Amino acid sequence: MDRLKLLDAGLRAFDMLLPDVTPSLCLATRYRGSTCRSCLDACPASALTVSPWLELDADACRSCGACAAVCRTGALALAHRGAAMRTAFRSAAAGSPSATLACRCVEAARAEDAMCIVPCLGTVSARDLIAAAALGIQEINLVSGDCWECPDAAAEAVLHIAVSTAEGTLALLHRPFDVTRTQTSGCRPQTSTSSPAVSRRGLFDYVARGLERAVAGGIAQRDPERSIKSIHKQSAPPAAHLWLIEDLTTLRPRAGRCATTLPASLPLAIVTVAPECDCCGLCLRYCPHGALHLDASLPTADELRCTACGLCAEVCPSSSLRVGPVTA
């Protein structure tokens, strides 16, 4: 392998290209009977497996970000990309109520100062679009090439769901918001070996995280029991979830909540418990974010931590739990 190919292979493994993977937050890993296969359906490269552990094939991954866009729990996350998008929206809103997002195959877009370049429009979630509205953006133009010819075409379905969810949410909140779509012919889709430029600081950060993962992996291999126990580890909800709650609070009318029901496709929910509940505790154990606790001998959910994954309802032996949408 020549030096250029070796460098390219190294950049393909760079963390900024790949989603952060946390198997303990994957519903199909926590509970083998889970029906969640959102990331598998969204991935255009079939780079993911969820059983017995959530794993990402780094060589096959195209870094489109569609898996992170549909994952409610943060088992697959691109927090750095979401933070960068929020920064771009904030900068755009300072000069104009409109912004443009373009996929990486639109080379001409790189000359536009107000444009935010993403690897694929499939990485844009409803949370990102709602964040744009909360930051003062009223119109977003999504620019891409000929998506039907792109290897990431499967991620297109993720974008449609994100747009419809965001538009429906903002319409219920009576916030002006318009999403337009522009497809530019003649753009060449990026190959799986395309890599962005990286900084020295970013490279050192990547090396440090790689060493940390290697140490953690070695511990898990030496102690299989510990790795199995880690399946039920509970972690805080992803940063994107907390941003969404903050953004919705900003967008809500000053009078507070109303009786309007937000789209069920948002990663927010109200968990209700039927009297048939026998308090077996399975829902508390399986919840990936520790959002459930016992209150008057019945499980109660903390809305700030609940990501509407529905795993509590799936594991409940008496079908006593219901996960429903929240009100505006």
C-alpha cells in the first residue's frame, strides 16, 4: 500500500467521520426481543449489526449520518456534527432569516459562506430543523446532487421523515418555517473513500479516543461477564435530546403548553401506566436512560430523560405501559 492510500485509510478511521457507537444504548442489544431496526433500515451501506452487540463496520460506513439521525437513544450519535450545525444556523440567523444546507457532492456550494456542508442530507434530523427555527431561521434550502444516482440514496427517506416531522411540529407551534429542496444535476457523488481535511488537534484527539477504546475493549475481552452486565448500563440522554427540549421551550407560546399533540415521530413521550402493573421492575431495568422511577408503587417517567424509545412497553409482561406523544 502506497503512502497516499495508507493516509486515506487512516482518515477513513478518523472519529469525525464515524458515529459514536454506544452498544448499551441500543434497544436491540439491551433486549433481544426489541423490534427496533431503525438504523439498519436507514443505513445505505449495510454497515451495522445490532445483535448480539451493536457494531459498526468502519470500512463499509459511508459517514452519511442517517443512522444517527433516526436513533432516538444516542446509541449512534454525531454530537459534534449537530453542534456544528447549530453554530452554522446561529451565524446564518445573525444576517438573514434563511440558511442553506448542502451535501458534500455539491462542490460549488463550498464557495458559499452561508452554506453548511454535510456529508449527506440524510444526516439532517427533525431536531436539527427545529433547532434552526429556535435560533431564528425561517427558511432552509436543502441542496443536493442527483440523489437517485448516489450510493447514499437510501438515506433520502430519512430526510423526508425529518422534514415532515419538523414542519408539522412548527406548524402546531404557529412558527413560520419553510423547507425548500434544490437538486443540482451534474454533481458527482462522493465515493466511500472521500475524506475531509483534519486538523492536528483533531488528529491527536482521535488518537486519544482510539487508545481509550482499545483499553476498554481489552478489559471487556478479559472479563466477558463484565461486558454482559454493561448491556444494562444506563446513561444520560444524548445532547441532541436536551437541545430539542430546550428548543421547543423557546418556540412554545408564552402562555405555555396547550392541548395540541406533537407528532409521534419526535423522540419525546409521555409514559402512562395501567392499574394492571405489578411493579416487577423490568421497565426500570431496561430503560436506557434511567427515565423511570417508582412513585406511589407505580413507574413514573421523567420527560426530560425519556427519548420515546418504547422499550419499557416492549418488555412489560402485563402490557401495562403506554408510550404516547407529548402536547405542545
